Amino acid sequence: MYRSWFIACFLSFCLMGAIAQSPWERIDLAGSEAKVISFNPRYFIGVHGHFPLNRPDAIQQDGPALQQELTDPEVFEKLFESLGGEFFVGEFTGPSTQVFSLEGRLQPMPGLTACFRMGKRMEIQTGLSLFRANWSGSFPYTVNPSDGQPPFTDQGHLTATSEGLIADLALAAYFSESSFRPFVRAGVRGQFVVDQRGYARLGSTSISRTISPVDQTIQPFGGVGCRFVPVNGFAIDIGANFSRLPGMNWKPSLLVGGGLLF
């Protein structure tokens, strides 16, 4: 009994001493100095550029399908007047049965970045980028002039353009708190097409075409990179992403950005 009473008194003495020495009423439950939850939010707002390392997939145009498109009554009448006679897709020897290729190019994609840092290692990253992809190619066409002149062959041109937005939402994990902060990230990427158009040009006449080389998609993506903090309040991001890019399948791209860290 005395032993239990002694232990209880000793524990009470220690507890009273701890309470007397610890200013609990001035200690936050959450925050950078918290004893219960360590939470020190940081923010990063800046600009970035995505630089594709590959070209978009080529668009294949079937010759007979193009011939049918250009001989639509309204289109044919316009081209007949412009070219001065009947025409067909292909060389002088006859209508073309081959496939014409339009080679593509995806331009650098500028955008804005906003990040929310949670604790010391984790960060929510968001980004919004503009994209523009262009395709171009040529095809032969033959004109039989209505004024009796001999037939001749010329080169027509095909173009296509797709424009839109890319929206990223990712979670990044950092491996260091020094000036060089390597990270990995994974998230989802939405690809939203705003405008797509195509043209066929024969001589001085352009014909508008309906074409959709880029799809609306929502896909996962991942990447690695490093945040360099040369001075307090400013950071530079350099990295690489692996994702589905406009007009192509899963490909890598470079990411370079900079902004304010606060």
C-alpha cells in the first residue's frame, strides 16, 4: 500500500513539474513549431515551358478519299474555275491510289505553374499549358485545261492544325531540403482541344477540310526533376515528363520553369 502511494506521489510530482515548465497555452497544435502536427505550407507560382523531344505521328491521307473530297459539287466548281479545267489527284497517267503523308511538328508549350507544399517532402503541383501542333504535306494533281491546252501536273499542299490546353495535377515527393531538391511526381493530365482545322491548297485556291488529328484525353503521367533555389524566394525547375502528348502516343518531354517561392 505504501509502495503504491509513493509511486503515485512521485508521478504527480513529475507531472506538476512538467506542467510548470511547459507553456502549453502558448504552443500551437498545428504549425511549423507544433508539437502535435508539423505543418508548414509553402507556395510556388511561376511560368514553365514543355519541350517535346519527338514529332507528332504523321497523318496518312488516302488518295482516292482526297479525290472524292475535292470533287464534291460545290468544291469542284470552285476549283474548276480557279484551275481552268477538270482535274484529278495524281500524275498524268491516271488517278492516284497511293497514300500521302503529312509530317507533324509540336511547338514548345508555354504555361503557368502553381504548387502547394505540405510539410517538408510532399507538394501538390498544378499546371496549365497551351499547345499547337501543325502538319503539312504535298500531293500531285493533274489539270486538263478547258481551253485545249495540254494537261499539266502540279503540286498541291495539305495542312492541318490543332490547338488546345493541357492541364496537369500531380503529387511530387522531394528528397532534399538543400538548394538542389530532386523530386519525382505522378498525376493525371487532361488534354483539351480548342480548335482543329485543315486545308487543301491547289494553285491559288484553299479548300477548308474537316480533320481531327488530336483527341480529347485524360491520362496518367509521371516525371522526375530537380528544383534549384539559388536565392531565397526564387526557384528554377528542370525535369522530364513521360506522358501522352498531342498528336502522339507516350513520349518524353523536357520541362523548364521558374518562379516565386514563398
